[in-house]
Amino acid sequence: MPERVLLRYFDCLGRAQPIRNALVDAGVAFEDQRITIGHSWRMLKEQADGGPFGSLPVLEWGDDCVAQTLPIAGYLARRVGQYEGLDAMGIARLEMVASVAYLDVIVELAMMLWVPTAVPDSEAATRFSNHEARILHKVDRLDRMLASRSEPFFGGHRPAVADFFVVEAIDMTRAVLGERLDAALRRAPRLAEMRERLARRDAIARYVGEGKRPTRLTGSPNEAESLARIRRYVETANPVKFQ
Amino acid sequence: MPERVLLRYFDCLGRAQPIRNALVDAGVAFEDQRITIGHSWRMLKEQADGGPFGSLPVLEWGDDCVAQTLPIAGYLARRVGQYEGLDAMGIARLEMVASVAYLDVIVELAMMLWVPTAVPDSEAATRFSNHEARILHKVDRLDRMLASRSEPFFGGHRPAVADFFVVEAIDMTRAVLGERLDAALRRAPRLAEMRERLARRDAIARYVGEGKRPTRLTGSPNEAESLARIRRYVETANPVKFQ
């Protein structure tokens, strides 16, 4: 009997969607437990649900319980054999790709969406601009890194967990920055191609087709207002110079 | 001839001090290249110095070049043999300890020090309080996790890279939050003991004794003013409830 696998996170894309996608693509049957946004955070902090650090996401696999997004990514990569045959640098390459996509793109986007509505538009625009510059710089660097290799994915001929972090980072950037990301992707053809290729994979296409992706990006209580304000920022501010 | 090892980071503790300490403790001879704070960031972004993502820290080891703090931590752990004999959960345990100490303590402290001086005291105090609550909650959880094990370090009988992240997280918390951290450590006896034990290790004691640790915590241009403001906050605000 296969071991019980459970991923616990809020009902949004946020920190966990790359993990969900990688589990789906690897054919691992898992319970996708989604905590309602707005659920008492204190409860998670103090109950077993929040894992060893009182935080989400948490991945349970048989008797193992892993917390923190990047360690979960590494654990999953190991469990499905993606690190087999790789040396220290081969593993580090995948882990630094996942780290930059997660921390320097996904987390930066989340910070944009969490800017409180009480912050005046002018200050918000300054913050958006700083985040945008950092995000688009990393998209550019990820493309250069992928272009330096002959295989389609960072994982080689098959996507690794790191590839799912990159694609979610791109998709979340499109959802937040719209046309700005499209312009950046035209300068990043290898990333754009990799993203298309990944979306065509059977298990992923089926998962998306069945409408199983959460619709919220983050748990921000003012996500809709932030998205609208960022849209106004994109329409009026000049594109950032990220180089 | 041993391979050339170089760690490049700003002249502060910040994201890199746990890596420096772990290299020192493992007896790895390395060049500790320190970029002056205030140095043109654009230059790092565009030149080879900034590694594949135009960011620091960067660890060069022979022909390998690793970027991003947590992937550097994992690479170093592998190179010095700390993952040998560990299964996926054993590695994940070390990586989640390093991740929580780095992201939920060290990075949170850095955010406190980067709060601009223009932010009014009342708003700054709200931010400090939120950061403090998160930081002290994680210190408590790290202590519980260490207490659940019989060996003195997360790495077992010897410290692993993860232990150096925890100890730097504690020391930076003391430097920023002062007595608030001392009170938290009295409720965290295993962490306090581990920290003492680690400081007594020959190579670490010698390194500290020779005054080789940077004195700045971060690259924040207003670090001194922030430290003074946080001190006033600690003196006047009630301790946060983190449970």
C-alpha cells in the first residue's frame, strides 16, 4: 500500500502551487488539504496542523512531516528520484533556481499584494516599482541560465520541482503585472517555450482542465484591491529598467 | 592542491555569516571577499561577481558557483559530508531548521533594520511588534525541536550548517531585540546551551577572538538609527505574546 501523502496549505496558489503541480506531474496520489483563508492563524500556530514551526505549507509523507517551502521542494525532489546521479553542483543548480523563483519572484509578488490599502498611491507606486524591477531582473536571469543549457527544462528532459517553481513564478507575475510580464517574456524565449511545454504535459493539462487550481493568488485580505491598484500603476508608470 | 574556495558578500553579517562560520568550523580554507556596503549594486547585478542571478552571497568552489543563501547552505553541507548517511527526512530536518532560522528570523530582523527613518514611530512600532512576534515564536519552536532530540546539535554530536544558522539567528536577535531575546532564551534552555557549546569550539572561538566577524548586521543605510529606535520600542512596548 502506498504511503499516505498530504499537503496542507491555504486555499490559494501562494507558496504551495509549485509543490502541488510537481506532485501531480510525478503521479503521486496526495490529499490536497486546503485551509480556508481567514482561518484562525493562532490555531495553526499551536496545533499539530502547523507542523513543527506553526506555519504552512506542510507536507506529510508517511511518518515524515516537512515544513518550509524550499525544504519541502528538496524533500519531494529526493522522494521522486530527481537528485539521483547528480553531484553537489547539479543539486545546487536546481535548488538555486527554485530559491530565486520562490523568494525573488513569488514572495516579492506576494509583498505587492499585501501592501495595505491605507498606504497612499504614491508610496505604493514606489514599492511596486522596486518589486517589479527585482522580479523582471530575475526572470531575465532565469532565461539566460536556461538558455545556457541544451535541454528544455532545468531538470533536463523532464521538469524537476525547480521548473514548477519557475513556471508558477511566471504565471503569478502575469496575473499581477500583466503586459509587463508579456514584454519581459518576449525577451526570454527559452523560458516562454519551457512554460508552454510544461503546460502540455498530460497530468498538468488534465489538472488545469479539471479546474483544480485555486483562484486566489495569496491570503492577502485586500488582494482584489491590490490587483486593481497594480493595474493602474502598470498603465501609468514607465516600464522599469531592470538592466 | 585543494580547490580554491571563495565566499563573496557584503561586509556585514546579514545573509552570509552562518556560511562563514560553517566554513571556519569545517576547516575549509577560503577567501572571505567582502564588498564595501554602499558599493554600486548595479555593478554586481551585471558583472560576474554577482553570480548567475546578480545577487550576493555567492560561493565559488573550484569551478562551481552557487548563489542564493539556502542552496549555498545545502551545497556546503554536501561538500563537507554532513548529509552522508541521512535519508530524505534527515536532510529535510536540517534544511527546514536552516530555512526557518534564515527566513523567519534573520530576514525578519533585517526587515526591522531596513524600516526607513521617514516611517513615523507609531507605524514603525506596529511593524516591530509584528516582526518580534514572528521571530520569538520561531525561537520557541526551534528550542522545542532541539529538545525532542538527545544530541546537542541539530547536526547530532557535531554542528551542521543548520546549527550555524540557528546561532546567528539568536545572536542577531540579541543584537536587535536585547533583553527581549534574553527572556525568550530563558524559556529556551536547549537552544541557549547549544549556542554556548558552539561558541566554545576551537576554530569558532579563535575566529571570534581574532575579531574577524563583521560588525555591521546588514547593509541598511540607517542601521544605527533603526537599532536606536528598536531599543526605544523595546523599552516602552509590552513584550509580545507569541503563543
